[in-house]
Amino acid sequence: MEASFRPFVRSISGDQMQLLKDAANAPGGAWVRDALGDPELFFALRDERVDVYYRGRAIYSIDFSGGKVTPRTHVKYLVLDDRDPYIKMQNGSFDYKHPYLQGDYQDSVSLRQMKAAARTFSGVESMGVYAAIKDDPFVIDVEVAFNRSTEVTEHDDLEVGRKQDRVDVVRLRRAGDGFDLVFWEAKHFSNSELFNDKILSQLAAYERQLQSRKDQLLVAFRNVCGFHRDLDQLRKSLGFKGAADTHLTTLEKLADESLPLNLVKEPSLFVFGFDNDQKVGRWKTRKERIEAVLGKERLRAIGNASKGFEPGGKKKGFR
């Protein structure tokens, strides 16, 4: 079965990580320093690429080809935060009487403007996922795309008509003397898929992916643990607050296989955004139906997404 899928890879070489470190310490590296120092951004390792997310939007894709660090961003995130993103056409020409897009990168200012532009495109579900992962050091990946048959980019801005299975969050969970690797799908209460069996079919598709890729996933996410350890060490070297030393030690041991890592092949469901009336009303019956299929241990249903994926699972401070 595994042969029918393209391999799942998460990797960054020592040379590529050094390129990122060099860029962060270079005179022209304000863009990466600002990103590393911003606790609202999430760095996600891909296959020899790093995507940087803000509230569900990939505002940077960092490439290492050609022996240099090249950040890419979608033009829509460069619209200045005091401009209407829609341009008028007058007499057959687009009206650019005033500058609409950022030019040269300005320390601190440019990232703030990019985040303001990105907020325009963040829906209620993306905002909820962001609230759930913030301050949770055990979240190690987001927007995880599994290719079904053809190459699929993980950039939502570029994917049109491409088939994939995409899981919202990957999180570590303590288990005995090691950790479990848990995949989470997140849905806001307003999402109609919660109230038909599409969500159950979606989770079943994810489960097939996880079952078929066990060895690939364990290798990939041990690499991810090493990446986050190196990234936090880079943050600290730049004077930013990072994760606790004990957490970095955990990541180190997961990366070098000193700690057991187990893949949980059944994905979990995170439901949020309902009030007390909805909790005892429409949601009550639907929750019972979902639990009958998934089991109670695979469903986390809370009104406030910021409480996170597990009770007491968050730690205050920078990731």
C-alpha cells in the first residue's frame, strides 16, 4: 500500500541549518530575526524548506536551493495595512496613484504589516487552531499534507484542484518513558462537516495515511524535533526567549532516538467554538454519535480553543 503514495519527508541538513543561522546573524537578516523573535509565528519544517505560519497563513516559505536562504511570500501579504487591497480600474488602467505594496524590508515594521494583511485571510477555524497551538511547546507541526498520487504543494495559496489529505496539527503527548505522536483535525462548531459523516470519512482517510506511513513518519518527526531544538537554540543566541532547557533536552533525545517515539495511527478530533446552550443542545447528540465511532479518548470538545488540545498541556512562554 505504501508504494502507491509519494514518500513523506521532513528534513533539513546541517548545512542548510547553518545557512539559516548565518542569515539570522547577517546585516541583511532583519526579516528572519524579526520572525524568530515573534512568539505569534510558527516555523514548520518541510522537505528542505521551512514554512512560517501566522494564524493559519504561510507568510514565508524559506528555500535553501543554490546554497543560499531565499524567503518567498505571497503578494497579498505585502499590501500595506492602511490600503484597500482592491484596486480600481479607470479608463482601462489599474489605478496605482499611491503605493499599495511594501518595498524594502524595514525592521519590525514590515513584519507587522504582513501580519496585518494576513489577518484579513484568517477565518474562524484558523484563528481557533492558532489559539490552541499558542504557548503549547509540544505542537511540532501544522498543516501537514499527505500526497495521494501526485506532487502537492503545502501552500494553500497555490493549490488548485489537487488531491491531498491535510491534517491540522501534530503534537507530542507524554506516554510512559517516551512520547506519542498524535495527529489532530480541528473543526469550529459552525463547520457543517461536524454534523454529517464527512468528518468521520475524513478521519478515516487520515488513518489510512498514518497506517501506511509509520516508518516514514517516525523518521520525519524525529527530524522535526531536532529542527525545533536547533531553532530555539538559534533564538536564544539572538537574545530571544526560548523554550525551557528541559524541553530542549526532550527534543534532543527524541531527535537522536534516546527517547521512544510511538505513532498513534488513529487521528483525534478537536472541536471548539460552542457556547453552553449549544453544548447541551445540538452538540450533545452529535458528540455522542462521534464518540460512538471514535471513542471518547479521540475527541476533545471545548468552547474556548485557547485551552488547548489536552487539559494542562500548555506552558506559558515562548515556544
